[in-house]
Amino acid sequence: MAQAEVDVFTRRTEQATPQVQVFTRRASGLVRVMSPYSAFAYNILNIGVIFPWVYITTLSVYPGANVSLGIIITGIFTGFLAVVYAGLGSAMPRTGGDYVFQSRTLRPWFGFAIVATVIVTFFLQWQALAGWLLATLGLGPMFTGFGVIYHNATYLSWGNWFLTGTGAWYTTIVASAIAAAVLIKSFRWFVQAQWVMWYGFLLSFATMAVMFAVTPLSTFITSYNHAAAVIVGTPGVDYYHQILTNAGDSLTPARTFSIVGTFLVAPVALTSLGWVGYAQEQAGEIQGATSLRNQMFINFGGGMGAMILMAILAFVMVNTVGQTWLGAAYGGWLGGTNPIAPYFSYLAVVLTDNPIILFLMIIGIMLNAIQVVFNVIVGWTRVAVAMSIDGALPKVVSSVNPRTHTPVFAHILFLILGGVIFSYVYNLVPGYQTYTLAVTMVATVMYIGTALGGALFPKTRPEVYKTSPIARYKVGPIPLITVCGVIAAGFSIVMLYWYLTVSWLIGASITSDLIMVAIFGAWIAYYFIRRAYLKSVGINLDLAYKEVPPI
């Protein structure tokens, strides 16, 4: 360990007393440049209205499921988690989010290992997924749509290339490099660029929702068959009904409302809606973050806004294309028999032969996908910086450029690991994706940890809780954050149980689950080894966790 790092920790140790010292540790060097409204937009874009599996996965198994209702149910329960994030965030508005909350309200080793497993490790996969979203939901359907409109084989070929592993990998590298360059230069640049992403997304969403709403099923069938004929090169085939025929008897009960299926929309929708508190990872860069009102707007408001948008998109799409057909189309796509991906952006481009309308529907989806590339990098680097400032990770990770106020080393490290190396493995190594299916499940474990941390906050950190804005709110004699934390934890535990036991859910893989447990165990071992090493050079890591970190 460098002498400078020892000196920093020595000063921290000398400053610590048996009574908790607040805000005495080294500041991160990050600055507050994001307004509450910008953080609200950030949260909605991050939650991810554009994640396609939310709208189709459950229908392929339970064709009678009500996707919109399932999304609303999920949103209501994640609303309790959003209140926990708002309460903890206004009390400890510091860079690191979940890591800071769990390490200060539960046990340091537990908070470190959980968040290191989810964000420091599994976010490498999210970086690959972010590039995949841009390639598969943006560039692919845009070129395919132009190919259908102009009967242009080159455009069709380009659209198909973006669906390949190579296309997704190259897209991830380029998007990640651009995002890293912007973020290294200035976080303020990203905040300004996000306004383009935000309003571009809203324009595309509105255009797409209207197009789905005004298109009757009969028109969609005709348009779908035409587009499929251009792509396949064989006209005169009723591709729409062929998909239903291929599905056979598996979709017989489709017209019967399925209560079980509707509830099983929740673990799929949680992939998106569970991230209601993601803006807290860079809370040290949000203006007015000590205000509970602002935090409720960002976390609860962002969560409810995303829920409403997702429910609207599910309703208009299912109503237009047919619920039975959509479930069959996803199964057929996975089986390699369908000519067009059943993702909402591909189905949307089928609705028009006007290139301007097509572009307006897709450009905002692309901008949202690019924002996901940015926010994955932001969350990873900010959590790593917080861990480094505490001493759990080496000091070099939290090195912030004094001119740009950005963690340059952390950005470069994540670009190489996630944007290049892991995205290659994820997209081009056969079968590797099956080893990473637990990404949603492991995120749910993090939600449980933060929810429990919020529930116990008044007991484990009373000196911080009593001065926090959330302390004023109670349900009878019980703190509101405790009530919301218990409900959020209970809901997340049910979701975790379903991930472990429902075979068709993403995450229900023994191999993937064991890998998650192994990574968690490895981070625990690392923590205690690091703690012992620091102690051997005269540094008490435990003292760092008795303080609420500065910005």
C-alpha cells in the first residue's frame, strides 16, 4: 500500500472517537451538477421502459396473463422500496447509494459483499446488455424498417447484422467508448446530453403509443405479413396466422384471464421497476439531495412514472397485435421460426410505411438505450469510488481528477472490463449467457438488503435517523421507513423465491445461482482479507463505517 494511502487512513483513525464523527472523512471530489428533475428523468430512463422481455416473457407461458396489470402490481410494491430509498437518501445523500446504506445500517462486510456482487461484478453484464439494447431495439429495427419501406436488401442486411453477437459487441464497444469519454471529460456534459435523450425518448414513446393505439388488428396483420414477405422474400404467406398455428395447443387457454400468470409478470417487470433508487448511486452529484421532497420526486415519482409508461405501452401493443399471438410469437422467435423479432420496436416499425414516422418511433428508443450505457458506467464507477474512499477497495479507484471532477481510472477500468472484454464474452462465447442469468435475482438480493437496512435504520443508526427528514413520518408509533422497508423486503423475498423455483424465469438456473453464491462468497473473503491487511499496517477499517461519508 502506498504511503499516501496509509497517511489518509491514519488521519481518519486519529479523527475517530468513540462517538460517531460525521462528515470528517475525505470527500470524493465529485460535485453536485444534476438537478432533481434531471435525476427524475435519469431514474425513468434507467428503470428502462424499453426492456423488451417485460412485455412478452410471461405471455409465452401464461397467455392469459394481464401484462399491464402485472406491471402496475409490481410498481405499487416497488413504490414502498422507493420510499425507503428516499428516506435513506435524504439522510445520507452520498455517493455509493446501496453500498453506503447497507454498510451503515446493517453490517459493513454484508453491505460491501452484496453491492460488490451486484454492481461491481454483475454490472459488467449490464454493460453488455446496454449495448445489446441499442443494437437490437434501435439500430436493428430502424434499418430493417427502412429496408421494408424501400425494399432495400442492404438495409435489411444491416438490420439483421445488429441482431448478431458481433453486431451487439461492436455496438457496445462504440457506445461505451463514447459514454466513457463524455463522463471522463465532465459529468456536466452527460447531464446536458441527457436532456436530448429524455425528450427524444418522450417523443418516440408518444409517437409509438399513438401508432399502436390507432392501428386495428386487421391492419396490423396485413402490415406484418407484408413486412415478413419482404424480409423472407416469399410473398403470399399468412405469416401472422402461421405463428399461431405453429404454437399449437400450448396457447389454448389464452382467452381466459390468468391470475397466476398476471402475478408472474411481477418478477419479469422487477427487472426494470426494481431500480427505483438507482439515482442514489451518484447521490453526491444531485442538487438538493438532502430534501425528502426531492428524493420522493426522484425515486417514488420516477418509479411511478416508469410504471405508467410501461403499462401504457403494454396495453396498446397487446391490444393491437393480439395477446395470444404475442405469446406465440415470442416462443417462435426463441425457436428460430419467426421472421421478425416480437420486440415492441420491431412491431412498431411494421405499423407504418412513412420513414419519418418510423424514425421518430425509433430514435428515442436508441437514445434511451444510449442513456442506459451511460448510467451503467455511472453507477459502477460511483459505487467503486465510495468503496475506495472507505478503504475497502484500493485508493487508486477513487482517484478523482481535480479539474474535471470525474473518476478517470474507474471509467477506464470499467470501459475495458465491461465495454470490451465482458461484452465480447457475453455476445460471442457460445452458451456463456446461461451462466449469467442470475443478474436479476442478485439485484433482488440487493433490494432486500436496502429494504432491511431502511427498516432497521431507526434502530441501528439512531443518531443519523433522528436528524433525518423521514423521522417526522410514522404509521402510529412505527417509523414510516420501517413499515415501507418491511413491505419492500417481503415483496422482494417473494420475487427471490420465484426466481429460484419457477423454471422459465430468467435466473432460475442452478449453475447461474451457484456462480452468484460463489461471487458473493469471494467478495466476503476479499473484505476480511483486506480488513486484516489494513490492520497489519495500522489502519482500522471498521472506523470508516462508523461515519456517514462526505459527498
